Amino acid sequence: MNIRKKIRNHPEMHNGALNDILFILLLFFLIVSTLANPNVIKVANPKAKADTKAKQTVVITVDHLQQVFIGSELITFDQLETKLSVYLSKETEKPSVVINGDSTAHLGTAIKVMQVIKKLGATPVMAVNPN
């Protein structure tokens, strides 16, 4: 009479380390996706000692050809005040407008954009890259 139980091996693969790696990758992609800038217009920002951090209500871009963009929409300088007032009217707090200017763009265009922003009651912030 054989009373012993039969010992059966159930092969298992240990996946604890794989779960840790997948969790770290998930966190990395979540953090990177929240830091991604939605601007599509690529410009070479001027260098500065400190980075400008502000809550972005609207992003205005001035490229090297002196073209003005609100977000990714190309507008003429004459349309800037009317289009910008539409964006700023949706804000409850004092809005800040980030100016993303190319380092080869004329300074006069950026100053004119700042004057329009101040006229509408918002705070202009110039975006720069820290060196």
C-alpha cells in the first residue's frame, strides 16, 4: 500500500522584478507626458541665467520670419488683440501670456506683442532657456 501523496511540481516564473520595471516605466511615461509642451512651432529661445516658470494661459510665438502664432495658429499682427482678448476673457484670475520668441527675431516685434498683452490686462512672460 502506497499512502504517500504524489508531489507534483508546478513550474512558475518569478515576475516580481518585471513588475517593478513595468511600474517604473509607467511612471516615467506619465511624468514625461505631463511635462510635454503642446507648442508645435519650434524656435530657438534666447539663453538666460534662470528659467521662466509661469502658469501659461496663452502661448504666443514669434518666429525668425516675424510671424506671430497664438498656440499653433498663424495670425497677422492686426488680429493679435482681438484673438488674444477671446482667450483672456475665459480666465478668472489675472492671466499670464508666455511669449516664445526666436533668438533671431527682431526685438521690436516682441515688444509690440508685450504692449498688446499689457493693454489687455495680462502679464507678459518671455520664455527663455536656462544655460
